[in-house]
Amino acid sequence: MFLQTPTQVVNTATEKHVFSLWEILFSGGIIGNTIMIAIFLTGILALYIFLERYFFIKRASKETPNFLENIKDFVQEGKIQTAVDYCRTIDSPEARMIEKGLARIGRPISDISNAMQNQGQLEVSKLEKNLNILASASGAAPMLGFLGTVVGMIMAFFEISNVTGAVSPKLLASGIYTAMATTAVGLFVGIPAYFFYNILVTNVDRLVLKIQTHVNEFLDTLNKPL
């Protein structure tokens, strides 16, 4: 009878693949791993440049209390050499620029201005040192990630082409997520590097504007009759 027929309960065990970040990041073979390491090195370089430049610009932005007022007093009292010596005791871009101007007092104001502008260009180049590398890193990291993904996809489909019969979805999925890992890491490195670059550029622009304001005040002081 139907009721007496034993029922068979089939337990379908679903195989679960445990998520492993290390396996995802470094399961792309020699080429994939090489690209992944290159992305990580790019990220380390970007972080180093950002921290080094950030603290360098921060030190350069540190203001000396009453610096410009003291310079004005020395100039009005005719103590030019004292003003020069005072500038040499201060490690800042504006102090070095004003020192160049003080050393040329007695010449036409255009010569003084040109000397200070030339020194200013040197100071700006010091502030912007390695910023181009940081900008390149922000673009290179995602591109390396895309390269890793393309290479990974080519390798994955090549392996699939060698499979006879039905292709396992697991084989296809594992090849795809392994290839996509480099793109994710590339964006993870590139996006912060892009923000780092813009933060530094903004800080440099702000400092240059402040220096230019002080230089203009110094030139106005020289134009005033003693």
C-alpha cells in the first residue's frame, strides 16, 4: 500500500566555500600575484609620500610670531643686516624669500621683486616635490587592477575552454571573483591616493597664497619712505 511505502529523505548538502581574503588576493597565479604586489607597493609609496609631504608642508606653514612686524621695524630703522640675520634664523619659505629681497635693498624695486620671485619658484618646487608621483600612483593603481582583471579573465576562460562537457558554475565563478580582486584592490589604493594628492595641492596653494601676501606687504614696506 501507498502508506506503507517507506519514504526516502534526501539531504542535499550544499557545499559552502569559506571566504578567505588571502586566497582571493593571491590566487591569481604568477602574473596575478605580481600585479597584486605591484598595487600594494604603489599604495605603500603613495602613503609614504603623503605623510612625508603633509608634515613637510605643515612645518613650512608654521608661523613665527611677529615675523613681518620685526622685519618692518628693522628696515625702518635701517638695520638691514640685522634683518637678514634674523631671516636666516627662521626655517620657512617666506623668510628665505624676504632674505633675498633684503640682500638687494638699494637696487630698483623690480630687481628686488624678481629676486624674491625666483626664490619663490624654488620654494614652491620644494613644496611640490614628489606630488607628481602621488598623482601618478592614484591613476596607476586602478589601471594595474584593470590589467590584473583582464589577464585573470583571459586565464579563467582559457581554463574553461579546456574543460570537456558541461562547465561547472563554481569553476566559472571562482575564476571571475579571483580576477576581479585586483580591480577592487586597485581602486582601494587609487581612491585614497587621489584624495591625498588633492589635500596636499590644497595645502600648498593655501601656503603659497599666504607667502605671497607677506611678500607683498614687505614690498609695500620698501616703497614707503623711511
